[in-house]
Amino acid sequence: MNMVSFPPRRSRGKVHVPTVTLAHGGGGKAMKDLIDDVFVAAFDNPLLASLDDSARMDLLDLAQYGDRLAFTTDSFVVDPLVFPGGDIGRLAVCGTVNDLAVGGALPLYLSCAVIIEEGVSVDFLRQIAKSMAATAQEAGVKIVTGDTKVVNKGACDQMFITTTGVGVVAAGVELGAHRARLGDAVLVNGLLGDHGAAILGARGDMALQSPIESDCAPLQGLIASLLNAAPNIRFMRDPTRGGVATVLNEIAEAAQVAIEIDEAVTPLRDEVRGFCEILGLDPLYLANEGKIVAIIPPDEAEQALEAMRAHPLGRQAAIIGSVVAGEPGRVTMRTIFGGRRIVDMLVGEQLPRIC
Amino acid sequence: MRYVDEFRDRAKADVLVKEIERLLARIGRDESRPLQIMEVCGGHTHSIFRYGVEGMLPKSIELVHGPGCPVCVLPMGRVDDCVAIAERPEVIFTTFGDAMRVPGSRKSLLQAKADGCDVRMVYSPMDALALARKNPAREVVFFGIGFETTMPSTALTVLQAEREGIKNFSIFCNHITIVPTIKAILDSPDLRLDGFLGPGHVSMVIGDAPYEFIARYYKKPMVIAGFEPLDILQSIWMLLRQIDEGRCEIENQYARVAPAGGNAVALQAVAQVYELREFFEWRGLGSIDHSGVKVRDAYAGFDAERKYAVPNARIADPKACQCGEVLKGVIKPWQCKVFGRACTPETPLGALMVSSEGACAAYYQYGGIKRDRDDEASAA
């Protein structure tokens, strides 16, 4: 863990009851004890330890990494809170770290705001905070400020987490969906749809024993080596909700280009394919939490692919398609069967088909 | 993936497409007078779009996407009835996922859920029965929907509930039957179809004998087809061979799953629990005689329709909708006046825009490619 030794300014509080009650949100000693015992203990770092109303960062210190600040926020309401391959804490760190990283930023600091339903066990809260701390260390970021609210039973589903992230973009890194050009390659860093399938499987209401684990992982390392290998990379996005299909549509729309992908080379785990077959779902729309879609100019595509494959989180990276001549804004797929179909945006949520 | 990839083999597809082209040339059909084949089942429509089968076929074949999507053909009044049942505080209303979005005249089940109704998505009627066991103080209603494919599973669930003496479980029965529907299409004066791909999963239950009248009286060939893209291509090829040889028969391409005699146990359960209705209302097609089933008197306690006295109002399809003409192959989805304008998957007016298996929604979402080609051709 990222333990920065720093003399605590005061003695650290401790929670002695098994579950969170409304008293822990009341602003008094119970709340301070909860914050100390659960969050400060796990996230321990000098910026947080002072528990001031805001964390303050040195501008000169930030400026050594680049010339622009990147700033993003995301809320996490996943059900179930713990799933194969991760939990809401890991997800809350990865999600925001990855949003910063795909924008070309080096992720540095996170905030953590937690809304807790009364009755949640304090031990469980500690487990989630530890998971956040471990993931933050993996991602090289510090959680430097936060907030805790406790709400009545039924007002939220056990726990919601919001993380906000600050990062710095190195000089010269220019990324944008509108920069995609004819001939550019479309890369992904591995097997698609694992997170979506893992969550659906973990909900347990479809009587399917799925061994699928979420791909939830912080991608700043993979992205740093990708930026290095392909300096003229046009754009990256993490295909979370809505999956790869949605991201490709956003790119095609923004750049007013057509994109075609090839089903035969799109990396999918057999378990995810089987899962989708049974439920009538399309893996292209399943969420990912450790994947990026990258648009790379053709002369840098091979080296980008090599750089991805050299990284532990990109072993199964693939070039799945390219920017082609065609109706602007349209995404198509060459199917495994030899046909072509349109890959459109989803209208709502994917719903399993009746038969 | 074994037993799946074999049925998506590109090399075999190429061979079949060449054979189909050769047969079409012999039959003497071309673009100006394309051969029209209807796939009755929504599952086929889905596969055809999912794998781009339509675009691989020569333009002298036109696939007409039939009425076999039970979600699409559900009339608005029945959705209103669902919502009325779901709004009762004691009810847990359970449904297959894709029926959640079907619009009623007031709201869909998805909206009803957002407004506080206890609507839950299940994957089988048995899951709904399990909910009834777990919640003895609540009334669990399952939205029974689908053709003969899903009918046995709801019938068996009712029989199971009876055996266990479960009193807080009922079915809102909207099951429909395929044969009267095909007959209604065959009887329509503007029909232009040359043959049918039969719904394989319905035949898994009812066998192939119930279709004999199509060949005998209407002189149209049918091939009962599986749902993988190679199944579909092979079935089209089998149909063309019949046409080329002047035959008119009910053939079974899907014999690996659908035996000629169907499934006697399933049919027995269906006959025990359900009986034919005099008529049933279809979205897009209107009222069709004997095209639906209801729960028999002996199982009245499991019939939500009797338990809750649903409003059962008839709500006419919007006037602008041309679903009926699309279903019969008279016009293509994009030739409908409201396609993609007033009628989209977000705000469906007509039945065929509702589910991803509906012809219009499938064109809107996946299609376009062959359509573009047609547009380009007509512009040139």
C-alpha cells in the first residue's frame, strides 16, 4: 500500500459498532470516527491526512508533467457491489483513472465521495476502501479528498461512489475523435465484453454459472506505452457502458467517417460468446472496464499493436477494423459468415430476447 | 465454439450462395421480378440481419420478414392490461426482457416499473413460480407470450404450480398460434409470396404435419429452417430446388432439432392447460380467428385474465402504420410513410419497430446495406 509516513495531527477515530447508522452521517464524532477508521486508514497520504475542506496541490509540481490539466468525474452504482474480478471500489478508481488516461493525461489525484445506505456493515465498507487504496496504488494515483453521506434505508442501494480525477496532459499530446482519417486502424487491447458478462452473470438471476471475470483494470501504464509507440495516435476511448459499438459510432459521427470492423478478428472469450448466444445479447454492446479503443494512423498501427501486446493488459490486443470510405457516421461489420451489417447505437438497454 | 461455428462457416456459405445463384438463373427470376420468400419467424429475421445474409443473396431474391415476432404483434390493449395488472400493489409482474419496452396506449412495462410498479425481468416462467414460492404474501403474475415455442414452458409451469398447490401464481396468457396466422397471410388478396421458411422452433413442438395445407391447398413450398446463417442459406437453397423441380412440399432442414412428429409431451401439456380462443387481436394484422389460446376452465385459478378482470380495451393501430403491408411483403419497411420519421425504435408507432426481431427495427438498426444498394441503383 502507498503508505506515506506522515505524523498524524490528531489521534485516529475508530468505529466500534458493526453497521453504519444515520449517526455516522450526522457530522459529529461518529462521522469523524467512520471517516478515520475506514477511509483515512486505507487511503493514508499527507494531502488527505490533514482532512481540510479541500486538497491543495502545488502548480509547479503539476507542471513538471505537462501543460494542461485534465479533470473528470464519474459515479458508480454497480449491482452487485462485489463481482468476479473486482468490486465497486476497484471500479470507482479504474473508471476515473481510465477516463483521464484515454484523454492522454497522466492520472495523479482522485476524490472519493461515498453515499452509504444505513445498515451497511462497517467491515464491508473497510473492504471496499482497501480495494480502492490498492487499485489507486496500482494506478499511481492518490485519493486526496472525499465526502461521506449516510441515507435512509431504501434511499440508495447499499453504496454509491463518485470519484473525480485530476491529471496532467503532456505537451504535444493532441487527441480527438474528430481526428480519425481514412485508412486509420482501429485497435483494441484485448478480449471484449468481459465486464458486462461478469456483472450480468454475478446478478445470479439467470441461473447461469458463469466463470467470467470482469476486466476491470487501470490502464495508465498501457496507454503510456501506446502514446510512446504511436505518437500520432488520433484518439482513444474506454468502451464502458454501450461497449465498443457505441464508441465506434461516436468516433464515426465526430469525424464524419465510416468505420468497418471484422467480426472474425474481434477478440472475444469463448465464455462471453456462449453467454451472449444463450441470452441473445450482442457482445459489441457489453461494457468493458479495462479496455480501450484506439484510432491509429496506418503507418503507426503495427508498432502500436506491438506495444499493446508487450503490456500485461494488452496481450490479446488486435486490429479489429479501419476507417473506410463510406457513408459518414456509419459503422459496419464484416460478419464471420461473410455478410455485412450495420453496427448502430443502442436505443436503450440491451434486453434478452424471448426465444 | 463447437456446434455453433460449424453453422457459420464462410466457405460453405460461398458454395451455397453460388448454388442459389445457379438455381435462380434456371428458374428465370431476375431483379425486375424477384422471388419472394417469407421467413415467418422473428428468430430468422434476427439471424438474417445479424449475419448480413440478405446482402449476400442475389438481388433476384427478396426476403419478406413475417409476423413471427410475438413481441411485435402484441396489440397495445394487451400491454395496457399488463400495466393495469402490474399497478395492483399486491402484484409482482414478471416478464421476458424484450416485452418490457413494448408501448401501450398509456405506458410500457418499463415505464410502469419506473413509476413504482413491481415489474421484474425473468428468463423462464419457472423463475416466476420460484418468486411466488418465495413471496407467499404477494401475487406473482407471469406475462405468457410467444408462439408454440414458449407455450409448453408456461403450460408446464401451471401444472407444476397446481401440483405444489401454489395459489399466488397466475399467467397472463397472450400465447398465439402460427398456423392460422400463416393462413391469414395466404388468404390476403395482395399476396405475392413464392415460398416460406418455416419456424424451426415451433416445429420442434408441433412437428411439420400442421403445415401440410400450405403445400396442398395454397401450392406454396415451405422449408422448416434452423436459425444459424448456414441453416437459413441451405433452407433457401432447398426452397429454390423445389421451385426449380416444380415440387411443392413441406421439407425439414432442421431435422437435427425438430422431429417430424414434434414433441408429444409438450403438446400434451399445452392441450391440458390451454384451449383455442375464438379470435385474437394482432398488431398490424387485425383480428385473426383461432390465432390465440386461453387458459382452460380447469385451471382458472392460474389465469390472470380471470383473477384481475383486465380492461381488455381494443386500441386501433395508428392510421399511418403500414405494418400489415410490410408483413405481407407488399411494401418494404423503408417504403412505409412513417419509417424512420415518426416511427423509430425509440418511439415506435407500428408493431414492426418494437422489438429487434421486428422487420422495421431490424432494418433500422442492422439493415440499410441492401437498401442503400437499391437506392443507389434507382438513383443511377
